[in-house]
Amino acid sequence: MSADVTASIIAVQEDIVRLRLADPEKGRLMKNEVVYIRPAREPQQRLKAEVLRVMGAEADAQVYESTVGIGLGDGVEQTGLLLSVRLGPGLLGQVYDGLQNPLEALAQGHGVFLPKGVAAPGLDPQARWAFSATRKVGERVRAGDTLGTVPEGPILHKIMVPFDLDEDWTVDWIREGSMTVDEPAARLKAPNGAVRTVTLAQPWPVRRALPRRLLDKGYSTRLYPSEPMVTTQRIIDAFFPVVQGGAACIPGPFGAGKTVLLNLIARHSDVDVVVLVACGERAGEVVETITDFPRLKDPKTGRSLMDRTIIICNTSSMPVASREASIYTGITLCEYYRQMGLRTLMIADSSSRWAQAMRETSGRLEEIPGEEAFPAYLDSAIKGVYERAGVLKTNDGSVGAFTLIGAVSPAGGNFEEPVTQSTLAAVKCFLGLSYDRAYKRFYPAIDPLTSWSRYRKQIDSWVTEHMGADWSARIDEMIDLLNRGEDIHRMEQVAGEDGVSLEDFAVMEAAKFLDMVFLQQDAFDAVDSSMSLERQKQLFDRVYAIVTSRYRFADKEAARNFFTRMTGLFKNLNYAAPESPDFERFAGEIDALSTSVPVT
Ligand code: ADP
Ligand code: MG
């Protein structure tokens, strides 16, 4: 592909260049258009850039590469296309940079990034896929309708009518069998005679919601999220649930356990496709994720976890513009698989780095800064990102979901800063990690006293059906217990143990016990690291019975001993495989210990 040079560079400032059309009569520049810079000094290079701001015949563009070597007068090719990804079979299992260049070299642990100006196809042009058609010649189809399927790893990948088509089209020609993503699979005809060739792949501009037109036309419809996305992490599922199609954030100071928790969620959540966006965190961490994931098995299918995962990585050592784009690339991939009726999950670690990339670019454009020098549109940009999550009824009536969880890493753990605040306004679930809990090694360090999930109400009928009619009230009761425990603990710190009544002391011990054996969960134990909802309910019932029993302890020492022993037994229970002899034994010991204390 060698487009014509239609503009040239007139200024360079870090990764922002200003360009001017050679002949403003003949063409125009478009916001978010992709252009390629041809450095005169390096004729073999084509450096990708995106137009951010158009001022008549001039425009500012951000360059997705180092701008070292770009000079005044260098030629610029226009593509007329918006920054896009290529959608089709072969995305699963890939490790990409923010612009969908596969980073195979990196994935193999070489730690080598693509050399400058080199782009690789997002979908392997050689790979062949077995296409089965589900439509026949003469049938009418609309944007987003399924034409056929190809098996891709653990899923059946739907090949859909291009999402940008208007009106009803007729299948003019369709074939089956083995083909690459570039070979024609079908041909569609419009009422006005226009013809469109369909391949297994199609492009989509990442900054535009993929189902936008389908929703406008009523081909797909948005549904209200009503089912939980089970993460197998007890404190989340039972206390602060995330829903299929929901938006949640995990703010926390450096080292509080965001990445460990997000990886657990990516591994164990009840979804079909996971997109992990490692955005601007240290390269070492990203390499760890990339080498870890392929080795891990999906507990449900026994396949490599990588088979259902796409990793997009932009470490702090990669260009800032590509970091900003990576979030949108990830979202678009999730929207695509959602359109097939699948449950998708995107994890952004961390959205703060993305916001910082936005701030840097905005600063270079000399835009009017808002709070802490973030651009004034920070709020709407964050909202725009989380809004793309949701549940959709797709064209063929199947239901797909796209859930988005973002880590936020505010400097010094100060949640009052703009990125955390804007994010809190955009999500319905806040899992706040506390430095104190992480310091005490209370993992996951989600603070039960400050976290919240507005989804609890939204999944009420699901919860009533699956967890019992009184589940929600009992959870409230437990949150109340944790608060009372904390109040008593504070009082004790002032007044000393003698200043606390025996009754209050027992409440404080009970709250601590609930925290230790239910809220905390061992990420590194094969059994405890992931707990099914069914087992969570069983455990909750047991814990609830203990903390609501009105034990008559002889004194504080007796109360403390009781809860210490109980905590030990429950931890062992949590480590025991379900229905194993160990499990039965610990359950028996728990019952015996419980009945050894008289109740009032
Ligand atoms: P963050 O991403 O918030 O900066 P990390 O997730 O990298 O923090 O966690 C930092 C360290 O804390 C980890 O390397 C690990 O030692 C410890 N840690 C975090 N979460 C857990 C956990 N669930 N169980 C045990 N250790 C943990
Ligand atoms: Mg981290």
C-alpha cells in the first residue's frame, strides 16, 4: 500500500507534529484520521500518526512512534480512515500493542519490542479457517447478521455482515470451506445494485462504539444488566458484586494488590473472552503476565487460559500515544465478541496511565487544562470509556455482555484526585483497596467499609432465586457487623481492653473472624484462590451462624480463644477440596467447637 503524499510536516514537538496540506483545494484533513509520515532521512519508514485537531489546511497529529528522525518538510500520506482494528478469527490468544501489532517476540519472552516504523498484520494473513455458511444465496441480511461461523479456539466465531452497512442487502454469493481472512467468503448486493465483498475480517474504528448503528437501527438492543459476573472472589461476589455487562473500578495505592486481584479476576471469571489491557505499567510486570497466562489452565475447559484471552500491552517504555489508543482497541475487541452473543470482560491496568497519556498529549496541544493539568474533557472521556460496557441482545436474539473493570492508581493512594473521582462517577461498583489492609496482608485488600456496589439492587431477583430471599439482608447485617467491629476497635485503642464490655469485645472478635475467613482469600492456594458461588453460599451460611450466635463467654480470654480456634478451623476448611475427608473433618470440628460454648 503506497498512498500519495498530500501533506508535509511543518513543526515537531515531542510526539506531536503539525502538518499542512500541499493543496488545500484538492483535499481536506479529518479529525482522528490516520496518516503516515515518511521521514526523508529514513525512506523505508512509515510512521503512523493520528490527527487530533484540524485547523483548516493544517492539523496536529500524534505520532505512535518515536519522532526522532522526523524533519520539517517530511511528506505525509493520508489514509482517509479512522484509527481502526481488524476484527476476525485469530484474535484470541494474541498479544498486541495498543495498535494491534502482534508482539510475538515479546510473548516468547525475548523482551523485544517491534522496531520503529514496523507494523505487523493484526490477523495472521496465512492462517486458514473453516467457514460454515448459515445463510443461503437470495436471503436478506442486515448489518451485524451472522453469515456463518468458524471455530476459533474454545468458541464458535460468528462472521457477521459489516457493521457499517445500511438497509437490507441480499446474499448474492457465499461459499464454505477453508479460507484466509483476506479471501472472499460472500458477496452482498444492495437494493440499488451496489456490491460488497465480505471476508472473514472487517475493520472498525476504535473510537466509535461498534454497535452504535445497530442500536440506532434497532437491529440490536441494549438490555439492563441483571446477572452477576461471578469472579470466584468472595468479597466481590457476596458483598460487592460485579454484573455481566457492568462497569467497576479498583482504585488503590501502589503495591496494594490491584494487579494480583485483576489477574485473579481475569483467570476465574465466568466469561467467554477476556481482554487484558496492560497500560503503562512497568514492562517487567507485563512480561510476567504474558509468560504466566499461556501456562495457566482454564479451570472449566482444561485448555490454556490464553485460548480465551487477548493481551494488549503498552508498558511505560512504549510511546505515550499508543498507550492512549490501547484502551479503545481493547474495548472494540470486547464489543466485537459481545456482538457474537458472548460474555466478554476487559481489564484495564491501569486506567490512570491511560489518563496520564491523555494529559501529556493535551499539554503538548496547549489545550486549556482542568484540575491537576488533566484536560477539561477528562470526565467525559472516562465516562465515554465505561459507557461502552453493557448487555446487548444481538441481531439473532442471543445475549452478549461486555464487562469493564479498571484499576486506578492514584499517587499516594489519594482517592480525591481527578481520575479516581471521574471514574467513581462513571462506574456502579467501587472496590477500593486500602493501604492498611495490604500492609496487614489482608488480601484481597478491598476495604469492606468504604467499597460499594450499586449492582446489588440490580441483581436482586437473581440473588433471591439463587442465593435465597434473605441473602441481601444477611449481607447488610454482615456489613453492619464489620462497622460495629471497627467502632469498638477504635474505642478499644483509646480506652484499652478494659474499657470495652465483654459483649462488645465478642462483637469485635466476631467481625474480625468474618473478615479473616470470608473476606480474605488466599490468592496462592490452589483451592482457596477461587471459590464457586455455591461453595461461597455454604461458607457464608456457616460463618453467619457463628457470628450471629449469642455465645455466653466466661470472659474476654475465652471469647478470644474461641474465635482464634474458629478462624484456624475455617481457614483449613477453605483450603480443603470440597467433600474431601479433610473438609468433612474440619466441618465436624467447627460444629463441635460451636456447641462447646453455651448460648443465651
Ligand atoms: P499494585 O498492582 O496495586 O501495585 P500488586 O498487585 O502488584 O500491586 O501487588 C503487590 C504485591 O503485593 C505482590 O507482588 C504480592 O507480593 C502482594 N500481594 C498482592 N495481592 C496479594 C494477594 N492476594 N495475596 C498475597 N500477596 C499479594
Ligand atoms: Mg499493578
